[in-house]
Amino acid sequence: MDSNYEKLFKERMSKECYSKLVAIQNEEAMEFIAHTIELCDPDVVWVGDDSEADVAVIRQMAIDNKEEIPLNIPGHTAHFDGYFDQGRDKEVTKYLVPKGETLDSQLNQIDRDEGLAEMESFQKGAYRGRTMLVRFFCLGPVNTEFAIPCLQITDSAYVAHSEDLLYRLGYEEFKAMDAKTEFFKYRHCTGAVNERMCSSEVSKKRIYMDLLSNTVMSVNTQYAGNTVGLKKLALRLALRKADREGWLAEHMFIMRSNGPNGRETFFAGAYPSACGKTSTAMIRGENIVGDDLAYFRVIDGEFRGVNVESGIFGIIEDVNAKDDPVIFKLLTSPVEVIFGNVLIKDGKPYWTGMGESLPKEGINYVSNEWHEGMTGPDGNKTNPSHKNARYTVRMTDLENAYPNWDNPNGLPIGGIIYGGRDSDTNVPVIEAYNWNHGICTLGAMLESETTAATLGAQGVRVWNVMSNMDFLSMSVGKYIQNNLDFAKNITRPKVFGTNYFLKKNGQYLNGKLDKGVWIKWMELRVHGDANALDAGYGMIPEYKDLKILFKQVLDQDFTEQDYIDQFTIRIPECLAKLDRMENIYAKIQDTPQTMKEEMAAQRKRLENLRGVKSDYISPFDLK
């Protein structure tokens, strides 16, 4: 170790922490830690290992620092972010790009030298009077070809506590790795705080990603999507690594569907935030493997995937005992849970849609003395809990977790699902004709209405390629081509699309539990156990199968009128979507030729179908 590092570390660390750190023989890690000490100037540096004792230290520190409030149920705490820090902030999330280079014009970017200088000016001295926390984690199962070691530095015990719940501990991984092992680095500074311990300098919020050094830096923010480096920020780094090495890093859940006679079928699915992603991964009667991020590799000739994480950072709005019984039970049980930006009254958390009446006053994301009718600092009406309020829990505490969810070789994926918010175009479930058709017309043409998970206007229909647009770190065309090319020489999963948000006369046509039927139909299709009808832009279920499945899964009658309402082929809307997509991809220089061909073929099929039938075609007329 460099003698200057040794002196610096000994000055700021206890003997125990110093001993933990020097057990890691990696010069890049030591340099990053030393530079952070010199830049941020902490009073003390604390280094954690994989022990339960160190996890407990962080948990208690979050409470002692008043970043989390203990609640009535043992293990439960509540955290509040600043009023203007309630979601991923795309405007100030940027890539650092060297002079003379550029990324896709769709991506936010800034000159690397300029961005580094700005970030360091905001982070300089940011740890004075505070403890710098050094934590080691692992993306993917440890000690496997999926594993990516990660070094997180922060002054927020809440951030570190969240990561203890969400990720596999990686100190031993760092001890074992050699100097050539690639790893990701994160440096977060909370910045100035108000009396509620919330980041207060909103105008100086920045989240920058340096692709050259695999480093993410964030400042003046606490919201986990901006600060928990291993989440969506790491996805951007992983996409580049996957591109270099020939695998896929995706914004997808993984779940197991339990088929006939004990058959197991694994699905991965990409849904923008607040579009049913976690609830699909948590469908009653099935098993969750992961709810947000997945890596895919070819292992022993199979398309296999792993859950990148080991916990869930889920949206809590509308989670209730009827619609989400497993999650609701967990959120009311004495296990470790962090509630984010909910309403607290007398030590109990409340949130919109929880299935009971909410207090008219309490502590929430607005104020320690919130009351019904209160306006926020921007003059807008406020709610008891924020629309993007969250819960953070461990996978191992979920009673419906697939027992082998952490399989080091990954799990064989039978189907890929793409879903978004769409009120007037797509049917509730559809199957692509083949891999290329699915990637291009279901994944690359994915649209969804915006939600509270991202700052800005809500309810706007936005193109979101494979639900990964916000996290791409390469051109759109290259990303699509990587998906088209992946695992070409093996049997690839079937590709499906879902839409839980189709409306008629302003009312949703699907119940929240209907997704359980769509999954069962997809499971049958993966194994060739159900027929389907050609709808011109994919294959849809036959009525007889859905009638049986609704009775089996939900004990409900599915009428012929239900089928017509939900599965009518809306050709004008489908062609309008193609118009939008063709306009978008005409402006993308490296749009794959396959993408252009699939869009053209889709248009021809739909126009031919309209010529033979009509603009709006009952599914009963497809035979």
C-alpha cells in the first residue's frame, strides 16, 4: 500500500477499521477511498465488512443520525426525503463524456472535465463533521461469473442501511479478488440538510456517471434512486460491461410460474416504474425471484438469468391485503422494513390505497406537522403519503420467494414480458411471432404513461425502449442490436407483451388480479399447451382458454363481452403507434435493419387485416 494512503487511513480510522481495509489488496480501491477522504474531509472513516454486527451498526446509526424513525413494530423504520427530492431526477443525471466524444443524442451528457470539476466543487468538504461510511457489496450472486463487486462510499447511514437490505454483502469478494478484477465505485454526499435531516440544496443536486472509471457520483440528494449506487446507476455501468463481454443487463424482474404437474417456468419482465412490475413478480400463487434488475448469460447452452439484487425497493401506493397479500403481510410483520415518504401517526405507517382510512394529520414527506389540506412549499396540494412512497425489504423475508432464487448458475428463462401503461391500443396479453419480432415491436416500441417515479409531468405517453431508456449508456440502436444478437445459437425465450391499463369509457377493463391469468396463459404457450389467434401484431389467447383460466385462477366468470372488450384489435390505434415509432427510429442513425423490417412487416399485416375485416375487429372474427 502507498505510504501516503497508510498515513491518511490511520489518521481517520480506528485500528479495527484500518485492519479491515488493508486486508483488501486492490490499489484502485485504496486510491478511490483515499481521494474521497482528501476531497470530502470526514471527521471519521468507518469501514464495514460482511458481519451481522456491522450491519447492525449501520442500522442503529441511521436511527441515531435521525435519518430513520423507529416505528411501533420491531424492525420497522421510516425515512423522509426532501420535498423536491422524491424521485429520479433525469435533468441532473448525466454521463461524463471526454472531449471529442459523444453518446446517443437521447442521453444526457456533459463534458467529463467540466462535470468532474463541478461535482468535486460540490463534494469538497461535504463530510466535515460527519462519518464517511465505506461499504462493500456485490451485484449478482457472489463468487460467480455474474458477480460484479461494488464499493460504496457515503455519509448517509440510510443509504448504507438500504443497501444492506437490497444487495449481497461483498467484503469477502473484495478480499478475494485480484488487481485486474473490474468493479464499480460510488461516492455519495448528502450535502447540506434541514432540521428534518433532508438534503436541502436542491439547485445543487447532481448525479454524474463516469463510464471511463466505472464511477457514479451524487450530491445534495437522498432519494434512493439517486443515491443507492447499485440500483439504476449501476445498471448504466453494467450495460457497458455487458456490451463489451457479450451478455445482457436489463431492467427486469424474474419470477417463477407454477404450471401443471409441478412444472416450473421462469419469466423475466420489463415494466416502467408504477406499471405493475413488482405486482407481476409477486402474483399470488407464483414465486418471486427478483423484482427490478436482471443479468442474462448463456450458461451450458441455456438462456439463464439472475436477480442482480437481494431485496425490493418497491412502490407502496395501493399495496393492500386484498390485492398484494404477501407484501402487505410482510409490511405488517416484525421483520426489517424501511418505509419511505409515507404518513406516520402514533408510530404506525399509512399510505394511499392501503385499504383503511388514513389519519388527517401526522409526519410525512411535507412536514413533521402535516395536516389534511396543507399545501407544499411549491403551493401545490399535498397528500398523506407521496405517490412515489416506497418500502425496502429483503428477499429472504418474502414467504413467496422461490427457494433457489440465488442460484449461482442463474435460472432458465422461458419467457420475456414487456409491459407499460396504455389506455387505448394494446390488448392485455399478446405473444410475439418470434424473438426478433418481440424485441423490435414489443420491447423497442414500448410506450408508457409517465408516473410519480420520475420527476416531471405525469400521464404523458412516453417511448421507453425495453423500459430501459432512462438508463441506457450507449446508443439506442446498439442496445437493440445487442438484444437481437444475444444467444443466437440457442433456443431463446418466447416474447410477450402485457397491458394492465386498457380502458373503456374511462374505466379500467382489467382487475388488478387478472395478471395472474395472463401469466398462466403465457406459461401454457411456452410449452405449447394452448392455441392462439393471429391478431396482425402478435398472437392472442382464444376465448375458451381464458374462460377456463379465469375460473381456475380467480374463480371468476369471463364473459364473451369481457373478451370482446379486452381483445378487440384496434387497428387505427396500432397504426398510429407505428407512425410514432417510425418517426422516432427515423431519427436514430444506427437503427438496426431488422427493426425497420419488423415495423414495415407489422404495418403490412395490420393494413391487410383492416382491408379484409375492419378498423376494429372482434377477436371472435379472427378465426
